Amino acid sequence: MKSTWGFGLKVAIPAALVLAAAIFAASLVLSDMSAQVDRIEEANRSKAASSALRAFLTRLSETHGDYAKWDDAVDALYGKVDADFVDRNLRASTLGGVLFDQVYLLDENDRDVFGFRRGSAVMRPLREEFGVPINLMIERARDRSNLRGVQTAFLSDRAGTLQAVAIGSVMPSDDLRPVPERTRLLVLARPVDAKAIDRLGSDFVFADLHVEGKPAPESSSLPILDPTGNRIASLVWTPSRQGTEALVRVAPTAVLAIVLVCGTMAFLLVIGFHNLIELQRREQEALRSASHDGLTGLPNRRALSHELGEAVNASRAGAVAVIYLDLDGFKEINDTYGHEIGDRLLVKVAAAFSAICAGQGLLARVGGDEFAVVVRAPNAAERAAALAEVMVRCCDAIFDLDGRQVQISASAGVSGNEHAPLSADELMRRADVTMYIAKDSGRNRVAIYDPSIDAARTERVRLAEDLRTAIREDRLAVVYQPIFEAGSMRPSGVEALLRWLHPEIGLVPPDKFVPIAEENGLIEPIGEWVLRRACEDALSWPDVKLSVNVSAVQFRNPGFDSLLARVLAETGFPSRRLEIEMTETHLVANPDRAQAIIASIRELGVTISLDDFGTGYSSIGYLRRFTFDKLKLDRSLVIGITTDESVRELCGATIALGRALDLSVTAEGVETEQEAAILRLAGCDHLQGYAFARPMTAEVVGSFLVATLSRPLVVPWTA
């Protein structure tokens, strides 16, 4: 690198000396004529600056006309103000500040009706914000001889910011509608900030146009006056000293000489610095590629580890936190739409995260669909949690990728070192495991690390190992709960229920060990075992339905319908007697695939029931789209049905919905005869619960079915 710089200096120094000599000689010849041209150019610049200010006010005046000379505005802003119109057309327009960033409405007595600044309600009234000069503008705007006119001027607000202000009456778009005796005034304001001045400079060919309160003596300026004539700022630019006209008239030979000298210098510089620039570019690219992700441009895991290591070494307790975020369902998007769409989605999400995390912490992409943020600040964990909430909410949207509407969500875990010094690896590990807690809790949320997470994780690992042992040693069992016809109270079917009696902790609830089985790849062998055992047990029972639950993991397996057909064939169980129960969770991830699997199952002659209706999405769309045979109401819809009228109405409406869609309706979790009576009156077809029968072993339920079905039919009293 040093030799490259040495080469560059050997080329640059002679070139600089030649250029200096040429400029010195030319300056002696052209000094008189340059002064003449500068005066000409300065006069032109002053005129252009004045035109630029007028153009700025003219644009704001035209914008005012678009918003105020409008029939819809008259309808919405006179009398009782239409809040929705104001929100959509006025407040929303202040958000970006493209046309204006402040808007006020004055009533017929010049009192403030509302005011917004950058999308939020203003803190001060109009007159307090702009002072005495605004009164003069209001007075002029009230001149009835020019009601359609717009008063524009530059004012200084309370903070000392230069603002362009337009005031005019809210009027109909033509003269066909009557004009109120006393009009309301719409006030628009736009800051004359650096961006606006840069645009004026571009339009009027000013390279360095800017606003100053008091211009420097060596600068050229044009005073900006408020309506009272007070100077509130100056439009300032650097005087032009090109000397082009003088150069053409006086010294064409000097121009040629300078061109030749500059050309020679440029040639030497190109030769001398080409290799240097190329070397620097390659070095920078190499450094960036080593520390940044090639797809999103974000820092990568290596850069994150370096930043986190420095933060941990330099910070006190509580000053470092890590966010670990994963996109939910990203693999399904890749599988459905292809990796190109997946990559484009990652780029969009990364851009959104970058905007959110700017100035908050270091954002990095650490995996395929995983992102992490290092937050360094006092109370870092609290700040990281708030930042993670914003990031998760950002993902809870629909992304448009070339017409494809892609929906995704995110789960995030947050860990901090507020309780004790932690290593960088431990902070990352805690954030990672906490992120999985967020996923297990339903996704699309943020979880905060707690020591109990590791304890629960250890417990889950132990239960997973014990579950493997239980499978290996055949310690799992299947019990059966009868389902009754609501009218006759005769058994119409049984539901197979999985049970695990742990040798140390006793009966483990299915909602505790089934998720563990799903996480550890055990649910499919367990599910096949339950299906096979239930079919074998039910062969000797009377001709009633057998309901078997399947997990979402089983259902997503493309070979599930083949497995079902094989078990039916090997056990000899009639397919017409088998009913598969699934929840809405099976459907939401990939509705098209779910519809195809449901169709395959029905082709086998197996019926399908939608279980736990009322606890999830409870989507009517799913009921209409997918071909179900039965709807099972969750116990949560039955609780309170005997005491709460609203619960009865909700339950009745749900039953009516099922019957309207030609679905048989079963209520589960019925615990009293009073609940059963109400459900019968509501039109429920089948009842299941402890009020009639508890889960039984295969031998007991077989005897129960034989004994119950052999009794005379007795219709229960429901009045």
C-alpha cells in the first residue's frame, strides 16, 4: 500500500506544479476581465434567487388551491368537520412533508379548529406558532374582493425555522355554489429546509444555495422578508467567479493553454492513480464481503460477533442486550414460490429492519431467515424489547412481490446482561432459545429471557428422553370416550385419546407431551401407533364411528393419505367407520396443500371433523372452502352456557352456522345434563363429555357400547 501511495505522489507532485504554474500565468492575464464577468454573473444570480423564492411560494399556493378550492373540502370543513376527510386528505398529507408538513383550519371567527404537523396534532395555536406576521396574512385573506386569492409569505416559527405559509379561504371549485358570508381559512406551511433549497438550487442552477440568518461578508445574499417587512433570513450563495465571458473575449490562447495543461495533468493522474484506486476498491470490497451479507448488504454473523464481543468487554451490567429474530413460515414460502421470491422477501424485510434499527443498534443477518441486533445502551434489555416489538409488528404485513401477495410473521427473543456479566456466546444462546419460546407460544410475538426458560428447556429435554423410553417400552396407552346422539343419547361413536402414565410424575397431559413429540420427531411414529391400535381395538365393537386425532406434523406429511390407506388395509377396519379429527392449525400454513390431502383422505371413504372450533381462527372461510363432515365445538364455547345468555346465543349461532353448511355438530366437554339440554334445543347433533361417560379402556368401552346400544331407545326430556 505504501509503494502505491509513493507512486501516486511521484505522479501527482509534478502535475500539481505544472497546473499551479499555468493557473498563475492565466490569472495575471484574466484578472481584469474576470471581475467584469463576476459582476454580470452576480446580477443574474440575484434575479434567479428572487425567482426561486417566488417559485417556492407559487408551488405552495398551487397546492393550497388543490386542497382549498374543492367542493369536497367545503362539504367536509364547514359546520361539523368530517374527521375522516381531515385524516385522509390533510393529516395524512403532512406525514411525508412532500407538499407541506403543517395544516391548520381557522373558523369564521379566525379561531383554530384543528392543526397537524407531521401527522400529529400541533402543540400550539397558529398565532402562537407564527406570531404577529400571521395576523396580517389572515387580514389580507379576509378581503372579500379577493376571496379566491391565496396569501403566501415566508415566516419564522416559534423555533426559528423558516417556513413558507399559504392562507386562503375554503371555497367551491367554481362559482355555481354560493360562497359563505364568512369563510373558513385553510393554512398550509412547509419548512424551507435544506432539501427544499437543494431542489430550488437544482431548478435554478445554483450549486450551493442555502439559507442563513446572517450571511457571511464574502457571500452573496438576498434578504427574505416577512409580511411586516422584517428580515427573517437570507438566501445565500457563493459568488460565481468563472470568468467565462472575459476568457472568451480576452484570452483564447490562455484557454487553450489551460486546457492543454489540465489535459496533461488529467492524463498523468489517470495513469498514476488508476492502480491505486483499483487496489483500494478491491481492498474495501474484500473487507466488506468478509463482514457483510451478500444478499441483504447487512453485517453478517462475523461482524455481529465482533460488535457483541466489544460491547460485552466494554460495558457494565445492564448495558448490552441481544435480539434474535426468525421469520415464521419462511421455508414454506421458499417451497411454495421458489428461492428467488424468498430472497427478494429477505431483501425487503432487511430494508425495513434497517430503517427501524437505525441509531438503535447493530442489525445483522445471521442465518437464512434469522436476524440479530446488538443494543448498547443503559437499560439495554428494555430498549431491545421495545425495538423487537416494532420489528415483529413490521413483519405482520403483506408483502407485494411482483403481484404475489406474501404474508409472513416473525418471532423474537431478547436477552440482556442486566443481572450478571455474561459472555457474548451466552447472550446469543439465551436470545436464541428465547426466540424459540416465542415460536412455541404461537409465533408473531416477542419473548424476554427468564431463567425459568432454561429450567423448562431442561425439563423438556428430560421429558423427550422419557417419551422415547415410553415408546420403546410400550408404556403409552389409548383410551376411548363415547360420543352420543343428542336426541336419543345412544352412542354414535368413540374418540381415541392418547395417555402417558409417567413412572415418576404420573399422568402427563397430552397438551404437554404432544408438542415435545412434535419437536423431537416422535409424533409421526406415535400417531401411526395410535391409529393402528384404535383400528384394531374398534374392530370388535358395534358399528359406531371411531374418531382419531392427527397432529399438524402428521397432516403436513405428503404420505399421510398413503399411511392411512395402509393401516386400514392391514387392520381390516372399514374406512366408513373412521373419522379423522384436525384443527384449523393444519390448514393455515398451506391451504392448497391441505385441500389436496383432505380430498385424498375422503377418497378413501374416511370422514373428516374440524376439531376445537371456537379456539383458533374460527374461520367461516375455512368451513366453506374445505369439505368437512363434522364440526366439533370446543369446551370453551360450552362453559357458562347455563348462566350466561350471551354464551348461549354464541353457542347457538355457531351450531346454526354448522347446520347451515350441512355439517354435523358435536359439542365436547359437556359436564352437566343442564348443558346437554340447552345444546339439544340449540340443534346440536352429538354430545361428548363427563356428563355421560369418561374415557375408558378398549375392553370397558366395548362392553359399554354393547350394553348401551342393546337398551330400549329413550328420548331425553329437553324442556
